[in-house]
Amino acid sequence: MNDFVLEPIGSIKSPLKNLDEAPKQGYESAPEAWIELRKEYAPAMDGIRPGDAIILITWLHRASRNVLKVHPRGEERNPLTGVFATRSPDRPNPLGLHRVNVLAIDGVRIKVGPLEAIDGTPVVDIKPVLSQSQDA
């Protein structure tokens, strides 16, 4: 396979500073946070509005990349399971997928919530949630 490079388009500004502060999932009392995009990506924000649901794709920069099995949710009572069958951040390519709501836009910053990613997490991409995939 050929190697390839992902370039961050921005980063997360969050009150969550450490992994041990972060909930496992956004719906588990995660706070609001800001996506701070690099200025050259401002035109790519056109069409994003407060109230939209978006998928935020992040690079979980503090994750371990050599883990192939985990106890789901870090609980030893759960059987070891392959990371591709879990939402573990520890995996060969630690991409985070976060469905969040756009709360506000300020220049090249997008306020979203809830978001369990910690402060400084690189943002790789943003995609809309399509109406066909929204919960009924």
C-alpha cells in the first residue's frame, strides 16, 4: 500500500484538558467546544449553519496505534474484542467520528456540542449529516 498524509484543517478548543476528564461518548455529558479552523479553510465553511448536525472527523493524537483488542469501555469484565468492533480510540488509525450540533459560528470558529474530544485534538474533516441518515 502507498503511504498518504492527512493534513489537519484545524483543532479543538475544549474545556476537557486530559483524557481522564473526557466521557467515552459525546452523549455522556460532554461539553460544548469550538472547532478552530485554519484560515485558508474558511471558504469550506460556506453552507454550515447553526442548528446543523455535522460529523466531525478528528485524529485522536493521544491514542495508542498498536492496540488490536480491548475490553470495551475499559471494563475488564467485558471480553476482549477487536478494536474494529468497538469505539475505542486506540486503534491502527485513530480517527474519531463525532456527531455534533452546530451551535454558533464566529469567523473560522464553529461552536459545537456535545463533544468528548480533548483540547488540542486535530480536526481532519467535517461532513454534513444527510437527512436520510438522521434519526427518525
